[in-house]
Amino acid sequence: QPAAASAEEPLRQSIDAHAPGGTLLECEDVTKLFGGLRALGGISLSVRRGEILALVGPNGSGKSTLINMISGHFPMTSGSIRLDGQSLETLEPHRVAARGIARTYQIPRLFEHMTVLENVQLCAAFGQDVKALNAADSALHWLDFMGLAEKAHELPASLNLHERKFVEFARALAAKPKLLLLDEVLCGLTPTEVDQAIDLIRRIRAAGTTIVFVEHVMRAVVALADRVAVLDQGRLLALGQPEATMQDPKVIDVYLGAAHAA
Ligand code: ADP
Ligand code: MG
């Protein structure tokens, strides 16, 4: 642990919101209506280059919807999202991917008729690095990074949930994103698998990738996040350092309320 912590220290120090170009992603007043339902009611937040931002909140608070707005999977109703100062709205998902954003899904989406390796290779093609297009090497590298090299030639049907999530994770990494969006990658994993994933996410960040992750596993949020954003009913309820934010009385209230409702 101490060795890993000190290796990350220079990186943490380099994260400076006030430095020119310190902001990678800016969401401004992002609103999403599904019919009469306001899934997001005007979310404004910025993600700094090199940081890990956790998105937390009760079920239905709008976390996946925000990820879907950033990745272009649904159009916003209003608001704006910029990556490196350039607007992403109106872009198709593959165009957003080409700008350097990769994601995983809450329920992994693998192509069932393709091998694990082909699944990873395919999405490398949507990434910003055209050289990755034909690079089976790169796909294998990321599978190996996720501890799944020996599954490369199997079909997704032979994988368990943890492995499916990690293949999707490898697929996102193969696109060499500037910004990685992870939607509940730890949910349903055993404690050992969670530890493994925490370590992987640290290594990904240390390699320079900015990460926004949606998570219910609080020990992972505290272990990984530089800042945490709490959503409640489509609104940004709190934003700050993980430990302080999760102890904020209004955040505790929301979680207690959700627990009573469940
Ligand atoms: P979370 O990821 O925080 O659990 P979601 O972003 O999935 O929440 O959902 C936020 C709200 O938007 C919920 O009320 C959900 O039912 C609704 N919602 C999400 N996706 C759709 C959709 N495609 N069509 C209609 N309503 C949706
Ligand atoms: Mg969700």
C-alpha cells in the first residue's frame, strides 16, 4: 500500500482545477426529460484532467442517464457538455468515442457471436487511436491487464459476470480514452474481485486516464475518488471530498430515505 500511495502522489499534486486547461469535461445545466419524467434537472459539474470523480446516489437518481448524456447514447433535452472545450452535444455515440470517451454499461453489452478478443478489438476501432484498429496486440494487452488473456478465444457465453464486466472494461481501455466512464463495474463482484478492480482502476489513472465512475460500493468510492458527486432525483445534491461529502447530513438523509423506501 505505501509504495502505491507514493507513486500516485505526484499525479494528485498535478491535478489543479485552476491551472489553464485543467478541466477536461464540463457539464452545464444538463437536463433530460423522459416524457414527463425529469431524469436530470440541470446538472452542472466539471471533471478535471487526471482526476477520478465518483457519481453516487440512490437508484433512479440519474447516474446512468448522466453517463448516457456524456457518451452521446441519448440526446440531452437542454444544456451543454464539452470535452477539451469542444461541444459534444448532437454527436452520435461513435463520434463521442472518437473524441476520446469510452464507457462500460451497467449491464455489460458484449457481442455474443464474437470471441472475447474480437469484442475488445472491435471497440479499439472506435477509439481515437487509429493505429489500434488492427492491433490484436493491443486488445490482448488489455485483456491481459484485466487478467483475462486466457479467455481471449472464448465466446462471452462462457464468462461469469465479473469476467463479462472486465471484458467490457478491457474494451473501453483498448480505445485509449482520455475519459473513461464506468457504470457500476464493481456491483456483484466478490470482495476479492473488488480489491482487484480498485487496483486496476488506480493503475489506469496512473497511466493518465481521467475517470468518472458510478458506484454503490462505498469503500471503492473512498479508496479511489478524488471527489464525489451525489445525485438525488436528477439534482446535484453535494460535490466534494469523498469522506466529508458522504458524512454531509443531507447526503445521509437521502440514503436513509432511500433505505426506508426500499
Ligand atoms: P440511476 O442510474 O441513478 O439508478 P437512471 O439514470 O437509470 O438512474 O434513471 C433516472 C430516472 O430516469 C429513473 O426514474 C428512470 O426510471 C428514468 N429513465 C432512465 N432511462 C430511461 C429511459 N430510457 N426511458 C424512460 N425513463 C428512463
Ligand atoms: Mg444506473
